[in-house]
Amino acid sequence: MSADSDMVAPCPFCGSEDVGFTDPPAPWFVQCRSCLTEGPSAHGDDSKRGAARAWNTRAALDASGIGELVVQAETYRQMHEDAVELGYSSILEALEDLERMKNDAALSRARATQETNSE
Ligand SMILES: [Zn+2]
């Protein structure tokens, strides 16, 4: 470990101190080697120091009792980014599309069952 800035807090989820950095290529992430929790993203700061800061911030927030909310918000934000990357305007639009696909699949299964039953 080269500097204090690279020091990382114990895992906020399982408490393990076996916490380190993912291997390059960048972006860097902190990863718990015990429960494999990773991240969070350092948002624009892809350095090792940024990854350590993001991890430590979450660990500190978790200790304060709002960490779970922060993790949920981060998960939602990442889902939203993924949805936008796939061409949706929002995660809600992606979820509606997913719901439609599920319904279509259920309808197809129902039709297939009917056809099988009528043979
Ligand atoms: Zn852990």
C-alpha cells in the first residue's frame, strides 16, 4: 500500500478486512474478497484513490445507518444508466418494456399449451 489515500475501510456488508482493489484495467474498484461486494463507482474519478474514497464513503454512511439507502440509490442509478445505454429514456420505460415482454411470453406459453391440448 503506497499511501494513506489508498487505505480502505472494512467491508460495510460482512465486516471483513480482506478488502482490496480490482485488477486493472481501470476503472479501479474496491472489492471485498470475502463477500465479493464491489464498488461503488467513483463517478468520474477512475483512479485508485477515487475508488478508495467511494468505498470508504459508503462504509462511513453505512455506519451512520443510511448506507442501505445509499446502496439502493446507487443500484437504481446504475440500472437507470444501463437502461439509457440500451436506448430507453428511463428505467421506468425499460421496466414497462420488460413487463410487456413477460406478458408476451406468458401469452405465447398459454397459446402453446392450448395448441398442445387441442391436438
Ligand atoms: Zn464483505
